[in-house]
Amino acid sequence: MKILANDGLDASGVEALTAKGFEVITDKVPQEFLIDFINAHEIKILLVRSATQVRKDLIDECPSLEIIGRGGVGLDNIDVSYAREKGLHVINTPSASSASVAELVFAHLFSGARFLEDSNRKMPLVGNKEFAQLKKNYGKGIELRGKTIGIIGMGRIGQEVAKVALGLGMRVIAADNQVGKADIKVKFYNGQYINVDIETEPLPEVLKHADFISLHVPAQSGGYLIDEKEIEMMKPGVAIVNCSRGGVIHEQALINGLNSGKISFAGLDVYENEPTPSSEILSHPKISLSPHIGAATNEAQDRIGLSLAEQICSILQIH
């Protein structure tokens, strides 16, 4: 049985599937040639990440497909309901990359709190000429410990962010329309752990009281979750990190908030116009930037590959 991992698959996943007798093809097939390739090679299982689109036309025109798998959390690049109506199995790996995304959130928070996003740009240019001035410019950083982080969306990733924040000694508040209370278990290296219950609150309350805001919500279809009105509710000097989906924040409103000083800094891993973010976003000195790599760690990719392999074998009853 042939599997096309069109956006790649970690070696552990390939090895696990090959050991069960699957032929795994990891060639990247351009979107416009994907239907012909699937039909020509009688692909039974299509595995994707975020790049490949699996829409109704592909589902209709590729009768050999039985399983569509997404290596990651979101399924917005797959017409899931339609595929399932047609009898296809649709799988994903919702928990495999949660820790990786959470760690990137704090990479952005630490970067902004100590001006690293700007000092890493300036030091190579003038560090040997203006060292004293740069030291003065970047000498007013802040600590995360003791501050309040507002987590918008308390799903798997939001809860991982909460665990890291609690480990740092932060106060955690959260908003989520679907989750009333999250039971957070913070584990330590020696087997000890603590349990913390976090009651979610209305979004305006979190926006008003958070020193840092981290977004973990799906793509928005009815406008921005964070726009000028929401930014106005926030504390002066708030910081915002978005490692969820582009389009959650109105980027022009974010820039206005940064320029006015209402927002002290931002961290972005996702953008409204991927893969071509606006030049104003990319050049802003108060934004820490990464190119949609939240789930892209070696450990996460290993877990994703193994999770997909396990689910495929379970569906096909291969032991």
C-alpha cells in the first residue's frame, strides 16, 4: 500500500510505516500535479502538513484515497467534513507538537522582555562602535517571574503554555468559550508534580489584567479576535505573542499599538499574508519574528511521525 507524505515525514514515521509493509513516498508534488500523481501511483494514504491543500476537487478526483492525515493540530487545509462524508478517514496529531509551540511562545516572550529581537539586529552593525549606548538602550528589561500571563484558548497548547508559565512563577489567567476549567499538572524532572486548577474568564477580563497575552485559537472566519477595540482594553505596556494562526490579530492595529507604546512588544510566528508577511511587520523593531515554526522541532516531528503511523495501523487493523 502506497503512502504519499507530500510535506515530508520524520524518519521515525517512515521507518515505522515501512516496517509494516507500506511504501512511503516523500517526494514533494506541486499542488497542481497532485491529483494526477495520486491517481497514477494509486496512493491510498495522503499525509500533509500545512502546505498542501486537500479540497473537494482532490477528494472527488482521487478515488484510491482512503486516509488523509495531517501532521499537526489544525485541519483548516483539509475539507474534513466532506472527506468523511465520502467515507475517508481524516486523522491528525493534536498533542504531538504542543510542547514545542509552548516553548516558542516563551522564546518570543524572553526575546521581547530583554530586547533581543532588536539588539540582535543592532549589535552586528554598531556593537563595536556604540556598545555603551546599546547597553543603555537595552538595560531596562523586565522579568517574567511574578507577572500575569493571559492565555486565550486553553486547549492542548494553551495548557502547555500554562505549565511553563507556572514553572516560571507566573500568575496564569485564561479565556476560552469551550473550556470552563483546566486542570494543569506541572511535572518536574524528578517525578514530582503540582496540580493547579485554572478557571477561565471572559475575554475582556483577561485582556484587562494580563501583562503578557498568548493566543492559541483556531483561524477566525468572522473577523479578528484582537483588533483596536480589544487592544484598547489591554494594560499599558502589554506584550502579545501569536503562535496560533495568522489573521487572529489585525496586524495594522498591532502596529498602531506598538507605535503608540500601548503594546511594549509582540512575538509573531504566524501572519495574515503567509508566506509573504508585510514589510512593515518584518521590519518593526518591537516585533520578535519566526517563520511559522511552532511545531518544527526534532522531538515534535518524531512524535508526529510515530503518531500518524500508529493511527494508520489502527485504522487498517495492522498489528
